[in-house]
Amino acid sequence: MPMSSVAVRPRLCQGVLIVEDEPDIRESLKQMLEFEGYRVWVAPDGAKGLEVLKQKDRPCLVLLDLMMPVMDGWAFAEVLNADSNLSRNPVVVVTAFADTARGLGAQRIIRKPFEMSEILSVVDRFCGKEAAAYVH
């Protein structure tokens, strides 16, 4: 089929923001999601994550760690929930401290260690493969 006759779907999903201080986890998640066709932004702490949310297109989802330097996940969620513009971003907490994550307003809590398939399932639910940035 000639390239000119290929219909390109408009991008419905702007991607996923990963807020995680552990470089190995952050990079593994980023690589997996990019491999699946998602646009991915990363931040090593909550403060950088907020900067990304204010500067970039709105992501479909924020994957949020809790225990981080500079600004932890609890402080990030507090700022997010207090801002009517930012609070529309769905958040999934990914943490070893799942019991302490209740009450943050997260759509889901995933306990570390996690299976990549569980993360992908959640991202697909919020962002959808149809909304992913596939270009063929």
C-alpha cells in the first residue's frame, strides 16, 4: 500500500509520566513503554515531575513512586490534588509502601516488586493501545 494512502490516526494519548528516583526502575519502565509505542517522560523526583506536567502535553497517566528525594510522592500528590488543572491527571502509585499510599487519590496502587505485565495492563487501561503513538 502506498504511503500516501495510509491513514494516520490522530494521537489521543499524550503519553506516560514516570516519577521514580531509582534509575534502573525508571529506565526499565521507560524502555518497556516506549517499546509498546507510548510517549514517555521521566522525572527523578516529584518536583521535576511537576515541572514536566506544567511544560508538556498532558500525559494519559502518571506512574508515581512515593519514597524519593527532593519531593516525595506524598508531597507531589498533595500539590497535584490542590491544582484544579493538574488534578485531572490520573495517578497510579508504584511503591514498596503500598499500605501507606491509601488516601492519596490514586486510581490504583501497585506494590513493588511488580511484574511488567501488570504495569503495561494499567497503562493500556488508561492510555489504550489505540491511543498510543504507533506510526507504521
